[in-house]
Amino acid sequence: MTLTSTEIAPAIKLTDRIHRIEPSATMAVVAEADKLRSQGADVVDFGAGEPHFATPQHIKDAAIAAIQGNFTKYTAVGGTAELRDAIVQRHAADFASEYGREEVIASVGGKHALFNAIQVLVDHGDEVILPVPYWVSFKDIIRYAGGNPVLVETDESHNFGLTAEMVLKRVTPRTKAIILNSPSNPSGAVMQPEHMTEIIRMAQERGIWIISDECYVYLNYTDRNFSVGALREYRDRMVILGSLSKTYAMTGWRLGYALAPAPVVSAMAKLQSQSTSNPTSIVQKAAVAALTGPQQCVEDMRREYIKLRDHVVKGLRAIPGIKCTMPEGAFYAYPNVSSFFGRSGLKSGSDVGGKLLREAYVAAVPGEGFGTTDHIRVSYATSMGELDRGLERMNKFFAGL
Ligand SMILES: Cc1ncc(COP(=O)(O)O)c(C=O)c1O
């Protein structure tokens, strides 16, 4: 007799810790949109969190040269010295930070660097302060380490801004770390340097770690681009997480990094040595080319995102019933769709996102995955043409509710 998978399933005892986390909400939308597409639907994709640009040619060339030159063996776990130097030098040049080779580790994407940092800093029962809305993975990665995310609500009418006062209300003797993510995924909010500095000062006084996710730091549309790395006097309680994914349109290459005190970096390298080992050797060569080569491509993409942002926000605001803050960075708009709740049985961002995908074939990520029920996340990393197609469908969809 052959057992079906559902009959076998109850016998499988998975670990407790795997039940503490959920699959990434953004990946779930991508999967559902892909499924509809495979059935022949013409889906406009505002769901994906990745640049629509191709990786710049000189970066691709460096990877090809690495393959041809047989740079295809294991490297040091935390990346080659060449790459680690390139990371710290780029960061120092752009943000006036000061890190040495022993204070940087290259990982298999920014998410991997974040995962490792949380694993080595957060113990069972530790609290980690997380501003809402938050990027989906923070909560789950904290939980996987046994920590408790402590949420700080931000105010949409103040562009989801975060101040030291708001954070301080959530601090307890168990607070181990505070997560900062500016520019933010999903709201696109950019923190004011003064607010960041105050939070860091407050944290330092209490021995609390700052974990600053700078994945979108180069996609800042204000004239005050800033990294906490500039606050050198606070570096001994600070982890900066960076990524080449968004900056150089390299999401699939998987290269991220952490800048942190040497003992933290060395603990992260120990963990990495027992899981992935080094990031792909070929990708490391490409990353060196990205970080040390011409940076005009970064500025060109940033300027294009600004145009796309202006276009999508204007389009969203023109839809009766939708409110949308002006994102100042990253490539997401975070419209509030709560005025439609109560119509056509809709009760949440999830309901709106689901119906929008199934009926109008527009993929956007429901706010629930980011900790708010009133929103959907619209990624505008796409062409103007796609933005127009999607906005037109959204217009009709919301008018028909
Ligand atoms: C806020 C934030 N941090 C980190 C990452 C991880 O990026 P990657 O692992 O591709 O470097 C993402 C990706 O969407 C993100 O939005």
C-alpha cells in the first residue's frame, strides 16, 4: 500500500524553531503571480522587491573574467581580502565611516548577513525593537533566534517617522537591539539623521545594539544621504548591514555584508563557516568591480527611480479613496487602502491585495506581512509603461468596488 503525502505528514516531527517563522509574504505574492502567469494571465507585477534594471556590463564582465581565469575555488569564509577592502573603502568614501578588514564580512546576500548578525547577538528571551511597518524578514529572523520582536508603531501622518522618544517607550531591561531600516522597505520612509543619531545615543547609553539595515542606502531621494557609519564614536555597539542587490541591480548574485566590531564579525564568520562558507567566488570578483568601478550607474538608476516614484505616487493619489505618503527612498509606495474596507466584503490589505491580483491581475504585497492591515506595497521598480498599465487597472478596480 502506498501512503499519500498527507497520511505521511503527521508522522514528521519538525523542530519547534521552524514553527516560529512564516514563509516570506513577498515571496508568496511572487509565487501566486507566477502561477497566474503560467495559466496565461497577463499580470502587472508591482510585487517584486527588485530592480528592473540589468546588472551593469562592467560587473558582468568581471564575473565572466573570474570564470575564465579559474577564480572558482573556495575563498576565505568572510570573503577575499580584496573584497573586504573594497567594501570598507566604498563605505568610507561615501559615508565617512571607518572600518578595517577585520570588521567586515561578506555574506550570501544582505539577508544572510542579517540572519547571522541576529544569531550571534540575540539570545532566547531577548527583546529586539522593531519599527512598524517593517521588512517581513526582520520579525521571523528575530524569532528564529529565540528573540521577541517588540513593535514600535509609527505615525503615517508623519511619514512613518521614528524618534528616540517613541523607541524609548519600548525599552526594557531585556532590550538587546534596535532595528533601523532607512530608507525603509516597505514605506520608503527615510529617517532624519538627527533622529537616527538620537536613537543611537540613547541606545549606547543603555548598552543596546543598533542593527542598521542599509540595503537601500543608495536609493535615498532626499538631499541628506546618511549612514550611521558616520557616527564613528558609537561603532562599538553597531552593526551595519549592506547589500549589492539593490544598489547595483544584483539581486540574483547574492552578495551582502556586515560592518561591525571585530568580535561580532568573527562570530558571524564562525557561523557562516558551518553553513554556506564563502559567498560565490565569481560573485566576489563581480562585487569588487561594482564597488571599485564607476559609480555613475548607481546615480543613473537613482534618478530613474525618482521619476518612477513621482509618477506612481501621482497615479495612486489620483485614485479616489487611496491615500499615499511620499516615499523618500527605496522603490516602494505604501498606499493606504482602508477606505475600501467594508465594500465588496473587503476587511484588510490582504483582502484588497488578493482581489486585486485575482480580478485585475495586478500583483502588490498586502501590508499584513509588514505589520499593518491598512496598506498594500506597490513596487515601482518597473518601466513607466508597466506603471501606467497597472495604475489604469487599479483605477478601474477601485472604482468598481
Ligand atoms: C530591508 C531589506 N533588507 C535586506 C534585504 C535583503 O536583500 P538581499 O538579501 O538581496 O541582499 C532586503 C530585500 O528585499 C530588504 O528589503
